[in-house]
Amino acid sequence: MFLPPTMRAWTYRTKGLPSTTVKLESDIRTPQPTDLGPDDVLVEVHYVAFNGGVTSGIQGLGPRPLAFFLRQQDRVAIAEFEFAGRLIAAGGNVLPATTSSGAGGGRKDLKIGELVTGFMNPFKSLRTGAGALAEYAIAPAKSVVPYQLPGDGEEPPKLSLAEWAGLGGVGCTAIQAVERARIKAGDKVLINGSSGGAGVMMVQVARSVIGPQGKLVATCSAANVELVKSLGADEVIDYRQHSPLHTYLAASEDADRPFDAIIDNVGIQELFTHSPSYLAPGKKFLAIGAMNAEFSVRGAVYLVWLMLWNQFCPVIFGGVPRKFQFYSAEPDLPSLEMLRKMTQEGTLRQVIDSIWEFEDVPKASLYIFVF
């Protein structure tokens, strides 16, 4: 298959607001099939989802922060990780064997030329600068699934390709976070930050697990209360009206009937510090967000220290007497297939704010940042 030697891509060469830092370049080298590792796939990108974590990273870390020995003037990176598009090439271990030698792998669900959705490896992207906001992208096959269910007569996808483009990363995060928080049927759960990309997924996945007998409490701004209720929350707290949140929770009925799990999508240290007032003994506080962290080398070091302190510091030395875990999800095939099952059953839906043209990325970045 012939691919052009260069492509268009939205890149950034310094840190700052994506609306001003990310630039459209038309002479970026196109990834070729010969660049693929044995477990990689090459995709012609049709849709890309904007991720708040990427926005924060561009502002604070700049391009390729994990390429430690690369000169600053040589650092360039392509933005974003989540995508949907057409599979155009695959590494040697990905597709089923087609010869008597037995070469090849076992992904019978993937076929060249068909539509797929997926998620790039964020840590590899932070090192190499590869991203999804381009005409072509390389991703690990384990983070890619077909858009159309394989097999004749299968039910067509319930979500559009555009909706699936923003589902992989945040959806896998929600599924894995609910599993690690050990949430079960009938539990009472608090989800802090429920109207963001991961939050809207977290509400729906948690609701499906706790069932009608459980209670789901969520936090967001007043503008998104009805949306979060429609996703399955029994009670929604306006965190601005009831600030600080930990004081409000400690004085509410949640102190008498504490939560069985708390999932924090934002990263509010005080919410964990005061959690014995509203989180049941032996239950878990799971943090997946760090929105309040300083996006710099210093901020990253402090965040790691704080997470270790929260998890391992004994009570006698000032630790909090509740279980803590900071979790960064990695999209994988089982989680992606669970997402597909939930969307087909109608227990999970995607929420899209707006769709922008490829040329309008700066406007979209500004819109996301401001609103």
C-alpha cells in the first residue's frame, strides 16, 4: 500500500495553552508499515477525542518530557491519544496466520481496511512524541478493537464512529477503576468529578454494578446536575455550592451511613484526608485524577511522594486510616470488549459536546479550556 511520505499533523514544540501552542504542520513524516513493531497497527485517523489530561500536559510539561537526553530544540510532539479510523497495516504478530508456516497471531476480529477504534500508549507517546491528532498513527494492537462486530448477521454498533473515538481511554478507566475499588451490588458509592470524560463513564459503570439497591452520589457543577442524574446518579452535589466538599459530607447523612467506595476523578487531597468521616472502615479511596497537581517535573515528584504517603504512611505517623490507591488505567482488550458489550446492551452511552473539523483544532482547544 502506498502512503504519502509526509502528512498533516497538529504538533507542539513548547509548553503552553493548546489553543496557541499546537500548530498544524503539513510536512510531518508519515508512519509507514515498515515502522510497525510486531504487535502494532497502523491506522488512517478519522476522529480524535480531546483529553483534559493531554491539555494539562501540554501546558505544564511540553513535548516529549520522557525523552530525557533530547535537546529542547529537537523536541516535537503530536497531540492526543484516542482515535477512530481505518486499519491499513498490522505487525507480524497481529493478524491470523495465512500460511502453513504458522506465522502471525490470533486477532481474528481485526481486518485490514475495516474501521477500528483505539487508544495510543500514552507513556510511549510522551517519550517518542507520536500522537493521534494526525492523518495516520501507530498504536498497540491490544488497545484497538473493530468498530463493527465480527461475523455475519451481528447487530450493528449502537454508537457512531465519532462517539467511539472518545470512549476507549475513559471507558477503560471507568471499568478498571470500579473493579479496583471493589464495588459490588448494593454498595453506596461517591464519584467526585462526574461530568468530565472519565466521570460520565464512571457513573454509568458504577450504576451497572451497584444495581437498583445501591446508592450513587456524584459531584459536579450546577450546569451538569441533570446530565449526571440522567446517567444514573441518585444524588448530585454541586461542589461549588457546598465547598469545601469534605466539610459538607462530614455534616451530612453520609457520616451516619458512610460510603463503601470513593472514586476521585479530580484529585482533591482534602477529600481523602478527611475521608474517615464518611468512608467506611476497610473501604477504598481510589484516585485517578490529579487536576490540582502542578504539571512540571517538581509537580510530578511531589505527586508521586503524596500518593506514596497516602498509601503507605502508618496512622501513628499521621497517615489516614483508610485504604488509598492512585490508579492510572491502561486500555486493554478485555476492558474494550466490556465497553462494547455495555453499549450494545444500552447500559452505557457516550456524551459528545461538539464535533470540530480537523482544521479547527485551535478553536476546539480554546473552547474546551474556557468552557
